[in-house]
Amino acid sequence: LEGHWKDEELFRLEQARLTYAHYQEQIGQCQERIEQQMRAIEGRCPVPSSVGPLPASAEAQVMDQGAEERAGGSKVSRSERFDLGAQLKRILGVDLTTIDGIGPVAAQVILSEVGLDMSRWPTEKHFASWLGLCPDHRISGGKILGRSTRPVVSRARNALRLCAYTLTHSKSWLGAKYRRFKAKLGAPKAIVAMAHHLARLIYRMIKNGEEYVDKGMAAYEAKYRAQRIQWLRKQAEELHLELVDSKVVA
């Protein structure tokens, strides 16, 4: 930096640089411990060959994410030596990241909170209720006082809510469903409803070993349109009317 700098400003800048380097070192140590724990968990699939350790030189370079190799100038990222998605698939037996909105980090949080034994919850409804993603009807004297969800402290619950929020602009089945919920219920309730739906999908995948297949936004809109037409025909029959299909010709 060229210019006239006061000694106290340079000292403060140096302290900030040292603090940043210290935090990066701590993050690297935490990541190392997480990787050890992930590799120690017995999985349902064979160990992928792409998750082996790098040489010691690359190990040291990963500690400084901003450093570049002197020779080639390319950065060495931690993901090159530890594939989190592959490790999660090895442990769970299924790939949770195929669900739109759920990334490797969110799947890791869910695994750390939920585990592999889904027999603790008899059904997916029990699982969603345990996460606090179901309405909690408070009734007194036959009158419903409130329907909000129970206050539950769970990192998995928070992760699912964030995953649901990311579906706002998704061109998938889940994205179309979230936008319909948002238009009907509002954003807060739509986020909880979609988090509930994601929790049920995760329960089925982990317990039954089923892979998730996205049918696409067009398939959801077509199904929703067919349901609306069926509902309109039922309403017309109750009013002794007949619903007739018509096309507007320009």
C-alpha cells in the first residue's frame, strides 16, 4: 500500500491480519476433526475412492485458503481431498442432495442431529413432529387458542427451514409447490410447510433407502391444474351446473 499511514493504523491492520490467520487455522482444525469423525462412521455403501487424503504439501496449503501454489498459481481447495457429498452418501446409503434445496452442508447437519436409526420414529409424521414442524393445537374448553408449531431447539429444524427458503426461484417440483404455498399462506407458513415436506422426504429416503427423483415444475403445475379442474367440476355439480371446456381463439 502506497501512501502516508500512521503507526497505529498499520498496527491495527496487522492485528486484523493475524486475527484472520488465527481464525482460518481454527477453522482448519475443526474441519480436520469433522473429517475424522465422518470417516469413522460405518456407512451403508463402500468407501468411495475419491475421498482419499492428499499429500502433506497439499495438506499444509489447505490451511490457508487464500494461498496459491507458487508453481502453477492454482488454489488447492479442501473439497479436492475430502468429498463431503460422497462421504454422506456412503454413510446414509442415499444422496440427500438430490432433493432440491438441500446441499452437502445441510445434509451433514441433518445427519449429525438425526443419525441413521429412523426406528425411533414409527412414522414420518412422528419424525416431523419431533422436529417441531407440525401444528401444535392448543385447545381450552373446546376452543382452539393457537395452531403455531412447538418451540423446538434443533439444528436440523433450522437447516430444513433454510433449505425450504432457497426454493423460491427453483424450477423443480418442490419449487413450484413452495411458491403455491407462499401465495396461499404467506412466506412464514410456507417455509414451515415445505420444511415439513422435506423432513418427510428425508425420513423415507434414510429409512427405506429410496432415491428421490424430481418430476419437474411442469409436472407439478399439470397435476395442480388437474386437481383444480376436478374441484371446480365437483362444485358445479353441487350447484346443478355443468363445467364446459372452452378455448379462446385470438
